Amino acid sequence: MKPSLLILAAGMGSRYGGLKQIDPVGPDGEAILDYSVFDAKRAGFGKVVFVIRKDIEQAFRHQVGGRFEDNIDVEYVFQELDDLPEGFSVPPERTKPWGTVHAMLAARDVIHEPFGVINADDFYGPGAFQLLADSLIRLDPAGLDLILVGYPLKNTVSENGTVSRGKCEVHDGQLVSVTECHDIRPVAGGIEVNREGNVEVVDGTQLVSMNTWGFTPALFDEAMKGFADFLRTNPDPAKGEYYIPTLVQQIMDAGKGKVDVLTAEDSWLGVTYPKDKPLVQAGLRKLVNKGVYPKPLW
């Protein structure tokens, strides 16, 4: 059974100032996620599932999905504010979805095989998808063994503003902990990281999560339980979010599953701020010129 790829594409990209998931950055108008789908197909993924919002469905299907629906199986699911566990309702002050676990759960009825999870607006490189596909094929769909493809922190920052990353502690190839860190930016002497309110400068060799995960369908039950617990205890009903790294940490802490950590050798590219776009465009042109990707892509 071929693995599936779940692409989280429901965010608007408020810092970027537009719908960056469908912003053309490739030499022939490709979006970043076009390259992700291309890499996934040639790595051995059999289906792509997009998590989007209802209000962007028409634009997304027209500008992105239609380009490769003839090349790989494609499904669309929707992250909706009121998609909650039984017994819960949306607080009156809540206007935004509940984070990446909530987005992932939108696909629980259409994914029944091991699957990868990525962001729509990050370029991961072909090696990361091959690592994921080769590992996912070996997983027991009923088990809770997990996979993380990590990147060195210094390869994932933006010169144009701060970013958030999941900082990883790894021992003997196994993930020990992953902590969501914010306000990450390059500074003199290294990279500044805000880790749970503690600001430190690190050398950038630390491995971080770029939301490049490999899971089995058994994860959905754990995700729903964890999401319900989050909703019960969330101190910020208006803005609090439940992240995939948090769920993974809870699974590890409970002794329910282990996480194999793989290191990506590819260069990461991402568009967080408008000034990032020319850098991504130049990086993709270089890869096309080297023959890593065809021109046009599809």
C-alpha cells in the first residue's frame, strides 16, 4: 500500500500578506507545494490530501489542484472551526481554527494508510520525501511508531523576520523531546530562540521540526483524545492552539509510541514574509537549471 501525503494548506499567511499557498514562485508559475507534490509522487506516495478552508476552495482547485490532478490521486478536506470532539462547542470569542492537530484531524475519514504531513508553504527538497516514503512503507498501520524528518535550525530561518520551529532533542536516532519555539531569528553570533519564555542564542546546528512527519492512521484516535484534553484545559479559548509537536510529545511521554528521527540533507526554502519570495524564486531556478526539476514542472 502506497503512503499518502497530507498537506496543511488552510492558513492565510497573515504575515506574508496573501494566500501564499498558491503564490507563484517557480519559473513557470509553480507554487511551492507544486514541488512538494512532484517530489512526493516520484518518491512513491500514492495520494495527496489537501487540508484547506471552504472559502479558498475554488481558487485553490483552479490555481493549484488542477495542475496535477491528472498525475496523482488528490482529495480535499476542510478545516472548520466547529469540527470538534463530541460534547464540545465553539466558544463565542473564538474566530480562528485550533492549530495543526485540528487541521490534521480534518483528514481522519479519508486516510487509512501510513501518511506524511507537511506544510504547504515550505519547500522540503526531494530527499526529505524519499526518506519519508521509504520509512512509511515499513510501518504497521495499526501501530503508533512515528517518523520525524528534521532540519538543522540554521537552514530554516528567515533574514526578514522571526519564525517558529519545533526544537528537537534526539538520542540514538530517537526523538526525546520536541518543544515549540518562537521568535527565532539570526543574530550576531548565532540564532536567537525563545523557548517557553527563555531567550537564548544557539549555534544553529540543533535539529528542528519543520512539520515534516510520518504517521500511521492509528494516530487519529490519539489526536482526537489529545484534542479533547486540550479543549478541556485550554487557558486561552479565543486564541490557544494545539500543535502536532505537542501531541507527539504527549504520545512519547505516555510510552505509547517512539519517533524515529531522520535528517534531511536538502536545502529548505520557505516564504514567511514578502521579502522571502525573491530568495525562494532564485533557489528554485537554481534547482531547475541543475536538472533537479523539469521545466515546466507538469
